[in-house]
Amino acid sequence: MTALVAVMVMVSVGTFDWHSVAPKTLKRMPAVEITGLNDPSAHLHGRLSGTRAAGH
């Protein structure tokens, strides 16, 4: 079982797109894309921060 977990971890690390978490990439992306908010959460975030959520 430990060997299976080790293989799964190695595959996930090997297939992860490390460019997506580079500081240069994160600075270009809007905060909603970085945190991955769904529509209700984005709407609540917009209300609390004083901005309008996309599409509302």
C-alpha cells in the first residue's frame, strides 16, 4: 500500500503544471482565479470587498 501511495505522489508531482504557481504568473491573475472561488463565493467576496463580482 505504501508503494502505491509513493507512485501516486510521484505521478502527481510529475504531471503538475508548475508554471501555474510561479510568482510571475500569480501576479498576472485576478484574485478570484487564484483562489478558485465559485459564483456564490465570488458574489459574497464582491459584496464584502465593495466590488461587484463578475456576471452579477
